[in-house]
Amino acid sequence: MRDTPETFSPRTVGVWQTAFLGDAVLTLPLLANLKAAWPAARLHFFVRRGAGALFAAQPELASVREVDKRGELKSLAASLTYGRKLAREGFDLWVSAHTSLRSALVARAAAAPRRVGYDAPLWNRLAYTDVVPRRFAELAEIERLHQLLLPLGVPVSTDWPGLALVPAAAARAEELLSGLPRPVLGLHPGSVWPTKRWPAAHFARVADLALAEGTSVVLFAGPGEEATAAEVRAACSGAGSARFLDLSGRLTLPELAAAIARLDCYLTNDSGPMHIAWALKVPVVAMFGPTVKAHGFFPRGATTRVLELDLSCRPCGLHGGRACRLGHHRCLQGLEPDAAYAVVGSLLGSRRAGS
């Protein structure tokens, strides 16, 4: 018999999601549902190193903790040691959205009386008191995460507050973007995976089309993406315009989120910032190449669009890769910038009409 929030009432809850930034953002609805079920519970969110600051203002959370996979979790033995330290905090409930062996070892060593995880890989059955099928081929990622609530009897709501901005970051974004005439289009050409990057020349073409129609353009890039942004800037004939703002490499992660929140549309690759945008209810146009929407890691909402080509070689992986295995990268090369701008323009037009 499954529990309900009335029959099981944890005081201290750990939620473990140490995958990529976008995966952590996709976990926010799960956190919101847990907090709604147990308002008095203290929720502690465990994320990979570098991602924690983004969630610092999230009202559901008592703390956000960064985990260094190359440091405190660098080995299986280190994972057990880390979990044993957590055990001293007395977690009543542990929910793991991650499926690695290290994550399972941390969960088992943390020794919460209730530990919920996915039923695969096989070692998870030894680490968790409750396991559920992930149903990867059937569900999108948020719905997969909601599977973890089933043994707890937690009601699932899709009405969630979204990503909360850090006040200091919001003030910084206001300072940087307030002088730009609206509407404002954001471009984010970077990605950890080279094969996920729509060509820089295509981003530049969209920027020029937008500038020609009176739209302001903001160029973004995170750490390590500055060279890609520089390619876009060099190919953009309107980069010298007062309505073109280059913020590449200038923002912290919370500041990036706050700047995205001020946009009227965001054109991006399949990346972590893509998820930040839709979580902030900003219209998104996302370029999918080696990955596909059917994987379930896509931007949500009525004002989001995924552009992708129907090619027999897609998908070529869950995350992308360093180079196209077939040598042509047609999945993104073939997504024409003028067609992409038509989609961007439709969202900008809707934004104008609603303002």
C-alpha cells in the first residue's frame, strides 16, 4: 500500500540531481510538488558543481548544495564517505533523479528511512527502499521525474511557480538591459557539445534580420563559449548597432537567468540556458540537431518552438558529440536562418500584440 502525505510526513528531504544544468531545472516541478505536499519539510537540493547559485532564491528550498564529481565524489569509496556524512543530518526522505552507481551509493549511505529512485540500473534495487520505472520511451523528462512521487502518494500538479530570480542578479540585468528598445531577442550560440551548435553564421543572419526590423539583440555566452560568440559577432553586419548588446562572458549564472527573463524571445541551441528560459516563461526557439524532442528534454509551454529536421541519422546520441559521425552535420547546417527567423518573428509579434 502506498503512503500519502498524511500517513508519511518527512521533516528533512534530500533531492539529488547531479546531472547537467538543464536536468536540474527540469527537477523544479518535482521540488514544487514535494513542498506542496509537506509545506513544513526542509528540502535540500543537491546539484553538480557550478549550478547551485541559480537556485539560491528558490522558495521551496532550505538549501542548495553543490557536489563536485571530481572531488568529494571522485571514487566509489568517496561516494560512500560523502553519504555517511549526510546520514548524520537525519534525512527522513531521499529522492534521487540520477541513475549512476555513485548516486546510488550516496543514497544508500545517507540512510534515510525512505529512499526513492528508478528501478534501473539493477544496483538501484539495493540502494532504494522504493523504486519506480523511468519509462524513458513513453514519458517526457518532467513526467519521468514525477514517477518518483508515486510511492509517496504525492499529488502531481503541473501548475508550478517556475524559477525564482536572485534579487541582486535581477538588479544587474536591469542595469544592463533597461536601455534597449523593445522587443529584445536573445541569442545563445554556445553548447558544451560542438555538434549541438547551430552555425555561428546562421545566428548572425538572424541577428541582422532582427536588427533590420527594429528589434534589439543580446548575445550571450557562458564560460568557454566566448569564441563561439565572437564568431557570431564577427559575422553580424549590425554588431556595431546601439541595439546590439554583447554580454558574452560577462554574466554569472544567476545574472544570465535574470537577463533572459527580460527578453521577448530567446534563440538557443539544446542547452541548459534553453531550460532556464522556458522555466522563466520566456518565448523560446530551440535548435535541435543530434538530439530530438522525442527524448523528452525539450522546452515546455505554448510559446516555445523546437526546430529540427527529419533525417534518418537522427538522433545520433542522447547528448550530442564532438563531431558529426557522418561528417556533414546536416541536422543543424540544414536549418535555414531565414526560416528560423520567421518563427522568431511570429513569437515576437505575439509578444508585441500582448504588451
